[in-house]
Amino acid sequence: MLSEGAEAPAVELPGYVDGERERVDLGAYLGEGIVVLAFYPADFNPACSMQSSDLDGLDLFTMQRDVSVFAVSPDSTYSHEAFAERYGLRVPLLSDADGAAASAYGVDRETETGEPLPRRAVFVVDHRGTVQYAWATDDLAESVDVDPVKRAVGDIGGDETALERYRAGVERYAEGRTAFTEAMADYEDREWMPARSGFERAEPAFADAADHLDTAVRFAESEVFETVADRAEEKADTLQHAADWLAQSADALGGGRGKQGTEYREDAERVMDAASGLPEPPEHDAFTLTDAGIDVDDSVTVDSEGDRREPSDGASGATASREGARAADSGVDSDLALDEAAFDDAADGDAPETTEGDTVEGDLEMDLDAVENEGGRYDGGEGTETPTEAAAASGAGGAGGGNEARAAGGESTPGGDADGSQDGNAGEDAMAEDVEELDLADPTEGEEEEEDDDERADWDIPGQ
């Protein structure tokens, strides 16, 4: 059997994954994160009962973001499908029909009857592709003890892994930030479809960033680095929600659903206000891995929970100064800083002032008053009419205008109203003459009697 400290072999097998049959390459997972690989003799084996399977304990690991779990047996993917549905398993079930995977991990064997069934075994492989835990048994009825597996997974980590995950998270965050900034410019220009597309590109990038940064927090052993990664994860997660709501806002505004678009935009404003109180994630080269842990560059300032700066109103110069200082402290370019004053002023009803030539600030500002006006065109806002209301008002004026004029004038001549309402009445009379009277007679009336007469005519009556 493969021992602890050995390099885990990469194998490719067909499998039943999330209700679909597909090929799974373990090489794509080994060296990227923690892998739990379980071998079991067969679906519906002696360790299963009517209520539970022998994989139930391992199935819980599928809920961990940074752990990939696979179970391998000689059964076909069709048997795996029945097995998974019977016990509600979410763990991917791989088919090792020829025993190549079992042989690679040293757990292949034959039973007394010559059946090539693998030993029940569990391997925990770290992010470097090294086996950190290995266990096996020949007893088909023995179940896996998940407690040692949990401890092995929990012991894997360290600052090196945390720093690797942080680097991947910051890269995805930068991609999301670029797409988000471009989408904001389109949103301000009321280019709704390009804005929606940009926010939809930003949302998964921020989501991936948050996942990587969350893993960095879990693996980190250096307290200062853990705090920085935690702030970065919170910011990425917050901007993910903002991108999602702004995409829906742009879609609604582009479809003429102004009220719905404004509501989504207001939801996005709230989380963007929260994001503006968080520093930008420092670049990964601001940290250095040493034997003692992770050294943090002097440019990175770690604030405590109570030191988070809440968004506040103020002069644009003071805001720019604060943004520049915070960007310098966090080790990132001020190009990526949120234009905090623009959002605060917009929330207070004051349109932000765009400084000509300041391309970064201009890209991030959102003319929310203009968006309000755009949305109000269809929302029945103060001083506006919806297209339906305008049509109704026009129809009412055409039908009742003559009568109202007579009431105001007080007199009318035999030839008609002073304001020409007779022409309106004449038009109505002409319209009435053009409408033909409906024939409400039953078109089938008389057919039944005629059919009866025709049928009786064919009768052969004696004596006639």
C-alpha cells in the first residue's frame, strides 16, 4: 500500500458526478488542494445497512470548499448511480473496472472466490500531492473511521499554502475589479447591456477570489497575515454581491423596468458603502515566507475591527487624500480605490462632480441622479407619467373634452358647442352608423329539422 510521504499517483477514471457520467482526472486535483481518496470493495457491500452506506462519513467532506473527495470501486457508473440515489450520496463515485487505480495505490487484491475487489482504504493528499494519511483494511464489513481523516485534513496547511491561495485570490480579485470598473462607466453612461455584461464578468471573478482568500485564512498560521486575508475575503465577497445586484439593475433599466432597476441599485449602494470601509487587498509580493512565518511589508497596515473607517461626506479633496493614504497603506495603486465621495454624495441626492482628465475617478463615479431620472420615466415618479397613464389621459380628453367645455362656457348654440364639441358628437354618430348590427341568430337553427325530414323521407313505410 502507498505509504505516508509518498507522491499520490494521478489516474483518470469514468465516474458518476453530480448526477452525470463523466471522466475525472485526479491529476487536475492533486497538487491544487486537499484530496480525500477512498477505495471501497463494491456498491451495496456488507458494510452498508438499510439506513446508511459505508461512505456516509466521507460524504460530509463534500461541503468543504478546499477539499475534494472521491470514492473508487470496480462497479460501473450505472451501479454507482443506483448506489448514490439509494443513500443520497454527493461524493463523486469513480469506476475502476480494470483495477488500475487500486493497483497504483497498492490496495488491489482478490477475494477467496477470485473476485478482484480492492481493500477498503482512505488516502489524504495535501496541496503538494503528498500522501499525509493512509489507512486500509481487508475486512469488507469494517467501516471507515472518519475522525483520523478529519484530523489529517485539519493538520494540512501552513503559511506556504495560505500564501499560495492568497496569490490566486488577489489575481482573481484584480480581474473582477477591472471588469467592475468598466461596467460602472457603462452604467453611468446608461449603456445598460454592456454594463450588465461587465458586472456579470466581475461577479464570478469576485466569487473565486473570495473562495481562494477564505482558504488562505483557514491555512494561515501567521496572525497578521490571517487578518489581512480575512479583510480581503470580506471585500471580495461584498463586491460580488454588488456586482450581482448592479447586473440585475442594468438589466431591469435596459428593459424599461425603472422601479425594479432603482431598487437593485439601492441594494448595491448599501454593500458598496460597506466595501468602501475595507482596504484594498495588498499584492502578494507584499508578503515574504520565512522559516518563522510570513513577514509583512511595511506598506501594509493592519487595522483592527473597530478601526474600520465608515463612509462619510466631505470635500472631494479630503476624500482623495484619505483614499490616497489608504491605498498607500494597503500597498495597492489608488487606481483601484472606490470613489467613496461619489457614492456618498449620490446617496444624499447630490450629483457627484466629475473632474475632467481624472480618468480613474471619472470611471468609478456613477451619476445616480441621471439613473433616477431614467428609471422615473416609467415609474410614475413626481411630475412624470407612464406611457399607459398618458394614453389614458389623452383618451379621456378626447371623449369628455366637449362636455367639460360646455360646463365652463355655460352656453351652447343649436349648431354645436362654442369649442366645436358638435364635431366630436357628429363623429361619434358617424362611427355608430358604420358599425353593422350583429346577427345574433343561431346559425345552426333549422338544420336539425331538415336532417329529420331528410331521414324520414328514406324510411320504407308499409302501405305507402
